[in-house]
Amino acid sequence: MTDLPQYLYMELADRIAAEIKAGSPPVGGRLPGEREMTEIYSVSIGTVRRAVQELRDRGLVATLPIKGTYVIRAEPPATTDQDDDASRG
């Protein structure tokens, strides 16, 4: 079951997340604009938008309207053992 294909936007999100983790762009840095990313990664604007949403969901970036999308953390927040204990009840 692990050989299933992955959606293109998830592949792009993983690629950008790896770039962020490597420090490019650094925390506080701005991601390229959507149109620029379509050219950089050779994907559609819809794919870029879904990938950026995925990065927001992971807690790696935040988007400020008109300003752009900025890196707010280099790695996704880790789950704690307390979260696991709470779910076990």
C-alpha cells in the first residue's frame, strides 16, 4: 500500500518543506509569489496554491494578504506524548 502515487501538490509541498528545512528561504523569509513558483517548479497555479495551503496546514508558513507567504518555522511542530496520553483517556 505504500507504493500508491502521491498528489502533485503534496510532492511540491514536501519539496518546498525540505528547502525550508535546509534554510532556503530562512525563517522570516518570503516564498516566491505563486506565478513565480509555477515557473520554478513547472506546475499549475492550482497546484502551487494547494501546496502552499498544505504548508500552512503543517504550520511552516503564514500568508499575509497582498504581502506574500512567509516562513514561520523550519520544521512542523512535533506531537508530544501528552497528546497521545490525552487521546487514550
